[in-house]
Amino acid sequence: MNYWLALLRDRLDRAREAREKGAMSAEAMIIIAALALVALTVMGIVTAKIIEKANSISL
């Protein structure tokens, strides 16, 4: 039982010491999500322009 309590305390102490690592990961995820949103928006605009141009060509 003492082993498990010592292990749990050790893990909790490590988590408390490395608090900034998690915050940095959250910031990185927000930046990545924003960049993905911009990329999807640009891709949607380009696709719409290509389809519009393709539909305007008369055969």
C-alpha cells in the first residue's frame, strides 16, 4: 500500500512541476486549429472559383 501511495505522490509532484508544458501544448493546439481553419477556408474559396470557371465554359 505504501508503494502505491509513494508512486501516486511522485506522479502528482511531477504533474505540478510540469504545469507549463500542458499550457504550451494547449496554445500550440489553438494555433494549429486556427491555421487549419484558414487553410480550409482558402481551399473552399479556390474550389468555388474553379467550379464557377468550369461551369462558365460552354462546350
